[in-house]
Amino acid sequence: MVIVYGTRNNIKIKKNLGVNICPNCGMTTEKVLAAEKQQFTLFYIPIFSHTLRKGLICPNCGMYKTLTNAEFKEMSMN
Ligand SMILES: [Zn+2]
């Protein structure tokens, strides 16, 4: 029997924090609070996932600024 096993990463957008200029690409984009999750799949069915990182993401260039749990919590409540 062949076991088909894999992983895939999902980015979950938690909150849109409004317009911001990205320090990496210099574009005026929306500042997005997001959590990246890694999902483990067995026969293409997700079995479990865990959070890889939480932070701010630039939708234009994909730059990721990792935040600590405390910072993330604070920003998602504002
Ligand atoms: Zn950018």
C-alpha cells in the first residue's frame, strides 16, 4: 500500500489594518495581519495543522514580518 503524505501551507488573514507603505517594495498596500499554518495531509485529507508563524504580510511582495504572540494579540484587538 502506498501512503500519500504531504504538507501544505495556508495563510489565514486575520485582520486588515489599513493602508501602509511596505518597507520592502515601497508600494502603498494594505497591511494585513495573518497567520501561516502548515497543514499535514494524508491521502490529500488534512489531518492536523499547526501555526508556523504570525505576523504582518505585504500582499504585493509577500514580505513577512514575524510578530510575537503578544504583539499579534495586541494588533488583532485594536
Ligand atoms: Zn511589499
